[in-house]
Amino acid sequence: MLDVLPELILFSVSAAFTPGPNNIMIMSSGVNFGARASMPHLFGICLGFPAMFLATGFGLGALFLNYPVLHMMIKVLGLTYLTYLAWQIATSGKVERGERLGRPLTFFQAALFQWVNPKAWIMGTSAIAAFTVVGQDLVPQVLLIGFVFLSMAFPSAGVWLAFGSSLKQLFENIVYLRVFNITMAILLMWSMRHTYMEVVGYL
């Protein structure tokens, strides 16, 4: 397993730092609420994804394989919530009596979102397929992959949050902020388009 560690790290870096639902949402949170208020969201991503990966690697994946309707139910509920989040992003930034409406995601909201994040599922299943060895004990292999994902999560999400937070002053103009939020909401929905199509086809 250790002989593929460099390739696993490279895979994790490239997957973690590229745009996806988590990175789009944490950057938007940085713009709208600042870095400090977005820390629960950040920790929810960074701990929620490795937890989801470990749960999948240790058996939930087999459960979903045997009962695909259960997985589909989670997707439907998750996409419904994601659509709500996209709407919240698109309409945030209004000013009312000096206060901005909306609030950043909580730790648990961000952690639970990982279960319907298609990029997270692709990363997890691809890593298991590519970096585990058949015939060897699966537990240490899954733990190692989970640790690498955990170590990459904080710097990647942190970079996107810092980038969003650095743009906060630029978007003090409500018009610019509204354009940014609508664009981020559209990108968020677009990043989930394949999952939407899968659910619609199932229904």
C-alpha cells in the first residue's frame, strides 16, 4: 500500500483543490459571512468527507449496492436540500436594517452534505478502486486513504475560504455581491447536474 502513497497524495491534491460543490459553497460563505463565521462550515467539510469515506469503505457501500433504493432516497433528499442551499446563496446579501440575511452552514449541515456530494462519492469510490489491493486487509488500506483525504481537506477548503474572504470587501457593493451569489448558485447546481439527471431518470 505504501508504494502507491505518492500517487494517492497526488490524486487527493488534484481532487481536493479543483472546483466542486464544497469549494464553491465555502468560497461563497467566505464572501458573504467572512472566514470566522464560516469555520463550522469548513470543519464540517473537512471532517464530514473523511467520515463518509470511512463509512462507505467499511460497509455502507455494500448496503447501498444491495439496496439501491436507499441510496436513491438519500440522493433525492440531498438534492432537495442542495436546491434550497443554492436558492439561499442566490438570494443572500440583501440588506435589511443594516443586517445581512442568511447564515453560513453549520458543522452538521456541511458534514451531512457530503453524502449527496457527487464529487465526494467519485473521489471515494475511485480511491478505493485504484489504491486498495485485493487479498490484503482492507481496514488499514481504507484508514490510510481516509487519513490522506483528511490531511488534504483542511488546506484545500481553507484556500477556497481564504479566497472568498479576501473578496468580501470587493463585494461590499450589493450589485456585485448579488451577481456573484447568483453565479455561484448556478455553478453549484451545474456541478450536480449528473445527479439531478440520475434522480429524474429514476423517478
